Amino acid sequence: MSEQLPLSAPSFTEAEAQAVADVVRSGWLTMGPRTAQFEQEFSQFVGSKHGVMASSCTAALHLAFAALDLGPGDEVIVPSLTFVATANAVAYTGATPVFADIVSPEVPLIDPEAVRALIGPRTKAICAVHYAGYVADMKALRQLSDRYDLALIEDAAHSPGARSEEGPAGSLGDISCFSFFSNKNLVTGEGGMCTSDDEELVRRMRLLRAHGMTATSWDRERGHASGYDVIERGYNYRPSELEAALGLVQLGKLPAMLARRRELVGMYRAGLERTPEAGFVPFTAAQDEMSSCHIMPLVTPSNEERDRLRAAAADAGIQTSVHYQPVHSFKVFQPQAPLPITEDYAAREVTLPLYPAMADSDVDRVLQLFAMVNA
Ligand SMILES: *Cc1c(COP(=O)(O)O)cnc(C)c1O
């Protein structure tokens, strides 16, 4: 039995262990100075004025939709080709997620034309997902959001360090939401962040993050406040200092981790171009250079071939996945209109291992699978 090749793995060294130990020794574990520093450094990295760290990206998305005052009767247009959290976070507010199709299997990003067709009197916002780390067409989506007076949100869970002609992911929406979950590009275990240039939305998200209280325990610890009022029905979406400390170390390594991800995607793309019968890699080599290369998707010719390839990979000790089961197909969101391009893509897509510590030989090992399967 050959060694297991995982789908993803965080890049941790002694620096992360030390940073966490420092927090433990400091005696202050909940949201405090490290959180503030990470918010400042991360938002600067993604080209945004403010950061609001949260306990997860799901929490960050909920804070974003809540700060926009969404509620029952409102609709938010989201892609179906995403993690379920994008749509769940809309539903937490009482609003309804409305699912838009993707452009094509080659460009599996929310289609602005499909979005336009779904805009109606109840539509309040559009939430784009930068699938696999490739930035959606934010220029076209911004034109729509301006024209119909809608909020534009980025679910940027895949995309710290990604950019488009318009600028970096994190600076292209009214609010952008990032994930630091264990399989994402920047890892703090659990954790997320909203970035925004809008002072009022930021104030609102900070309030809702901590129970709607006018002062946090860190304010009180520092003697900045003695009492507090509760002025909104908020949540406990606070991050911990342990996560913020990990985030600060990981942020320092992010450019190098991104460079390695892009290198690996380049190797995969070149290798897979030699076996076109196995399928194709979405997007283009030029777009890889602007992507955060979060996952490595391959579109196989058919659903049967996809499943055969996944079985062969499992036999060879290579972990694969599917991104994603379309969200509009889940029971909790039924009934829904069909989304043919999303459904076709999801039936044929397989996600191959990709993480910064992967060796060149690991990519070769995956590529050999195609030689075997096609033999
Ligand atoms: C991972 C992910 C989320 C949720 O992130 P958590 O931090 O795990 O809550 C949301 N949207 C997308 C597109 C994701 O990939």
C-alpha cells in the first residue's frame, strides 16, 4: 500500500506552535489585541479598509447579510456551485437564496447574464463566489448591482491573494467574507473575516458579532468601559486570540504558499494537457496567475469516467473530492428550477490533491493515474 496523498493539508511549522503557546502564556484567549492586529494586517493585504474577524466564514457571511438588514421576503442571488454555507447564511436572516447558473464548464463562475435574469422586486443582494480561487466577473456584477441598487457580497472563502483586473478579492464587494478553516489557503482551524470599506456596515458587523453589546470584555478589561447596553439582537461570533495568532503567522507565509500553489497548478495543467482524453482543467494558464489556486478541479468527459477515476485514485491512496454537489439540489432548498450547466459540471468534476507542501513527485503520481485509467 503506497503512502496516502491527502486532498489538502495545512502548512504549519514551529512558528505557529510558538504563536499559540504565546497566547496561552499571555492569559488572554478571547478576542483582543491579536485579533485587532490580524484584522488590520489581513484587510490591508486584500486591499480593504477594515476587517472584522469572526468565528468562521459562515458566521462572517451571516454578519454580512444581517448588517444589510436582509429578512423574510428578500432574495439574494447566489451560485449553486458553492459550499452550502453561502446559501445557509442567507437563509439564517429569513431571506431566500435564489440560485444562478455558472458561465460554462470552462468558466465555472456565477454568470452575470443568469443573475440579470433572476433580478426582481425582492432582490436585495448578489453574492459571488470566487470558485477555486478564480475571481468572478465582478465588473459585470457591479454594473448590475449599481443599476438595480443591490448590495454586492464576495464569498471569498477560496480566495485570499486572488485578484482580477479590478483589484484583489476582498476589495471588490460591499462586504467580502473569507474562511480560515483547516482546508483553506490560510489556516487558523476555525475562523473567518469580513472586509469592507463601509464604516457603517463595519460598525454593525462588530456589534452583531458580540451580542449587540456596546462594549466588549476586552474594552472592559482595559478599563475603557464599565457597563454596556444591548442595542441589537446579536450573536456570539467572536474569534479567539489563538486563531488570530495563527492567522498572523499564516498571513506572513501566504505569498510563498500562493506561489507554490500556482506552480503546482501549472504542473497539473501542463501534465493534463498531454492527456486530453482524461478531461480538461477549467480556466486558463493566464488566469492561474491571478488565482489563489485553492483547489485543483478537473472536468472529465462523463459522470461515469469521473467516478471511475475517483475509484482508481482511492485504490492508489490518492484522496479526491467533488466541488461541489450543487446546493440547489439539496433537500433543504427544494423545490428549485434546474441549472443545467452547474449540474453537468458537478457530475463530471473531480478535485485533485493540492496544497503547498506537495512535492513535484506527488503531482506526477496523480498524473500517472490518468495513464493507468486510460490504458
Ligand atoms: C469553506 C467555505 C465556506 C464556509 O467557511 P467556514 O469558515 O468553514 O464557515 C463558505 N463558502 C465557501 C465557498 C467555502 O468554501
